[in-house]
Amino acid sequence: MAIATKRKLDAGNYQLKDQVVAINRVTKVVKGGKNMSFAALVVVGDPSAGVVGYGSGKAKEVPQAIRKGIESAKKNLMRVNLSKTSIPHAVLGTFGSGRVLLKPAPEGTGVIAGGAVRAVMTSVGVQNVLTKSLGTANPHNVIKATFDALKKLRDRQDVATLRGKTLQEL
């Protein structure tokens, strides 16, 4: 099996929409008192191109943290294999104690998902999918598990070549 080299996707080529998943207020206790800052978890994606990415940013104020998160997410874009309006097959993604199950759904079902997974699915352009978040509810781990599941999605043509068959035989 050949190892695919990962090409970095250029964010300027896509019509990216951002979605804030979580904002966390962080307090650091120092000698002079308490220093407050904010951490933002952001998902960006182009539904028409099947491209999505996530990032986090930290700053003293919320808008700056969101801006930093968007910039970080644009650097981590990935393309997802989709079949029409759903995903090609069921897949389980894991990260830490977070596990996310993604299952294809028939036309008209919609996105059946919780907060963090829903943000990723709508950003990538999946319109019909059933999901279940197992284990942790931490949005960072849930998003990373969702991205792990999306990376595991295979195209029908790839599966056919791996098995040494034609598309019609599958």
C-alpha cells in the first residue's frame, strides 16, 4: 500500500464559513492577582467543496481568540470523501476517550448530531448523516475524533483498486 503525501490545501481557493464551537474562560493565578483570557474552538469549511478544518485560539478578548482560531483552522484544512449528500460508509473515529460513530443516512434525514459533531458535518457539506458521540463530551476531543472518522472515509474507486476489482464488481 502506497503512502499518500499530504498536500496542504490553500484557504484562498475556497468560500470558507466559520463556526464557533466552544469558548472557554481561562484564569491564571499570578503574584499580582488573576489573569483572565479566553480560548476559542472554531471549525471552518466549504460545504460545496467538501473541505473542513478546525483550530483553537487564545487571547485576552473573545473576538481576538476567535480570529486566531479561524487562522489556525485555515492552516489545517482537509478534503473529505463524500457520496452525494451523505458519507460513503459507516466509520468510527477515536481520539483520547472520545469516540464518534458516523453512519450514512437516506435522503431527507438531515444531520442527526450533537453540537461539536454537527458543526463539523454542516461545515463539510454533509446533509444526511446519523452520528453518535460515545465517551467524552469534551468538544476538543469530540472534534478530533470526528476528524479521525472523516480521515478514515474511503472513496469507492480507492476500495476497488485496493481489492483489485473494478467499480462494477463492488
